[in-house]
Amino acid sequence: MNKPVQQRTLKTRARLIDAANAVVAEAGFDALRVEQVVAGAGVAKGTFFAHFKDKDALMDLLIGARIDSYLDQIESAPTPRDVDDLIETLMPLLNFMTCERYVFDVILRLSGAAAVEQIGAIAMTFERHAQVVAKWLADGPFRTDVSPELLAEGVHAFSIQAMALKFCALHNSQTLTENLRPYLRAWLMPQPAS
Amino acid sequence: MNKPVQQRTLKTRARLIDAANAVVAEAGFDALRVEQVVAGAGVAKGTFFAHFKDKDALMDLLIGARIDSYLDQIESAPTPRDVDDLIETLMPLLNFMTCERYVFDVILRLSGAAAVEQIGAIAMTFERHAQVVAKWLADGPFRTDVSPELLAEGVHAFSIQAMALKFCALHNSQTLTENLRPYLRAWLMPQPAS
DNA sequence: GCCAATAAGTGACCGCGGTCAATTTTGGAG
DNA sequence: CTCCAAAATTGACCGCGGTCACTTATTGGC
């Protein structure tokens, strides 16, 4: 039984990821060029694509890792007591997801995997996000006529909506928080007329 | 005062759009190549970009026009009496928006204009969509504790969510309609526990 | 009808993501 | 140690969106 993966492979992969992180730190995600990454890692272009299916796969890794670290923070935060509390807890993540237009686009594009066998880091974080939020919503002072899972999916949908508005010239006069609050109030604590 | 736009310009533009529509009819939006469009129109590549800022601008026009025609149908439909009725009325539009993964991506990307002066066709249709739905929701048997405008934005957010799930391997076992129904029931007709 | 001034059109060229046949490196079998 | 098949790497090449200095057509003033 062969050692299935060589040491060299791991080293090259690490060099590519390090180089990519350096480029991102320097110039942001949108400015990342594959040629720059391979130059920084000291390998040929083809090597990059032997390690990553395409540029999106690298972005999935880089962005997914950061989302995951935000989720770590979120998971260790206390259960929010109301909508404002919930929003405040989510804000670091939402701010990261909208730090660049390009980042938001990549996240939307990769948040659903086309096939089960190619679920990426970002798609995983979305599952995790839903679970964390659902657990909160089951405990909190929110509506109980629908399942916490459905509520969490709604929080997700409205977060996407609010983030999209941030990039829209017609609606970006309000902050993300201000956009999100009325949605979540109406979603989580409805007061329908009798 | 000069005639600001020449006849030739309109003719070339029309030829480009015709050629683009022919390509789309033949092979779909995703397969459209600028080189194929200019070949079909009998002009040089540079001419294309004198008429459209980029390929997305052409897509905005083509896709926006189709969305608009679906909105015409929707607008002339009777006010929906319940959630299922609403979904059925919206379905032709939602089906078109998810006819190709590429089309959905373009719509998401162009649904918010980065600057007011460059609001495109798709962004316009989203405004129109919100107005049509808001008018319906004001009349129908739906919750009244929040404004019809906010309700309409929610319908939009959940529609996007349901469409995204259609492209997601983890959640595409249900149809778009089945995904959308529980969201809209919970959003438009909440029954919170007393 | 002629002549600038301006608008429209051209195509060679570039940037960058992605491919692949050829080459080098690796690690275990004999 | 030698050999070799699989794994890793290479870099020339391609596809395609987008640019721009230059050419060609149009139009209003004389």
C-alpha cells in the first residue's frame, strides 16, 4: 500500500496557499491573480491547477476558512436575547462577507455545490451557520409556529438580501444593520393583526 | 443642435442584438460568445464594445427584456387569494430566472446597480417586481403588521433563497414550489403561539 | 459640392484563467 | 543500488473578454 500523497505535494500546496494569503493581505481578494500566486510560490502555472480545480476552488478555501473562524466566534457567543442581539452577534461575519463585492459574489456562487461530491468549504460553512442559528432560535424569545430550521433559513435569506442592498445604489443609504433589523423583527417576532 | 445619434448606430445595435438573440435561441445564454455575436452581426469586435460596456451589459438587456415580459403577464394576472396562488403566479418568472445557472448568476450580479447612473434593465425589473407584489399583498388576506413594501422584499428574498436551493446538491430534492411554500406561508401568514 | 469636425467602426493586441503533452521526481520492488 | 511506474511539475499554448490607436463614414457650415 503506497503512501497516497507525497510530502512534496503538501509542501507545494502550503506554499501556494501562503502565497495566495500574502496576495490577499497585500491587495485584497479581487486583485488576486493566479500568475501572481504561482510566482510567489515559485512553481509553474500548471501546478496550481493540479492542486486546485480552478481559481474559485482556491477562493473557496481562503474565504471558507475565514468564515469558519467567524463562526467559531459566533458559536461561542451567548444565545442572543432579542433581534438586535442576534444582529450584533452576526455582524462581524456579515461585514466580512461584504468586505468586497467580489467576495460576496464568490460566496453566492459557491454557497451551493452543484454536486454532492464537490461540496466546498463555503457550502459547509452555510450548513454550519444554519445549525448554529437554529439552535439559538429554538431557545430564544422567538416565534414557535415554525421550526427553528426554517427560521434559520429565513435569517439567512434576509441576511443575503440585506448584504445585496449594501451594494445597490438605490438602497445603500441605510447601513446593513438598519436594513436587516425590520426584516428580522417581522420574521422572528411577527405581530399579525388579530 | 446636432442629431446626437446616427441611423447607422441604431442599425448596428439592432444587428448585434438580433445576432445575440439568435445565439441564445440556438445554444442558450451561457454559450454566448462575443466573437460569435459580432460574426453574426457582421461587425468587428471593437464595435460590440462601443455599443455595450461589456458582455454583462448585453446580458442585462437580453435577460431584462425577458423578465419584463414575464412581469407584464404577472401584472395582468388577478390578485392572488392565498400563498399557493401567489406562487403559481410567480412561477413562470422564477422558472425563467433559473433556466440556466449562468442566468441566475448574472441576475444576482446585476440586480443591484453599483451607481445610480448605471441602473440596468434587470435592476429596473426588480423595482417593478417589488411594486407589483406590494400592491397584491396590500389587498390580499395577508398579515398587516408590517408594510406591504417590506412584505414584498421578503417575498423577493425567499424567492432568491428557493432558487438558490434549486442549484444546491444538498437541497434540490424538492421542487422550487415546494421549497418556496413553507417560507411564504410563514412570512405572509404567521401564526405565532399566543 | 467641398471641407473640417466628429462619430462610428476596425482589428491587432493584451490580460488572465485554464489545458495538456512532455518532463522530472519520487519511492518501493527486486 | 538500479529500475520503473505512478505522481508531480512544467511551460507553451488556447479561448475569450476587453482595449485602443488608427481608419472610414457622416454631417453641418460655407
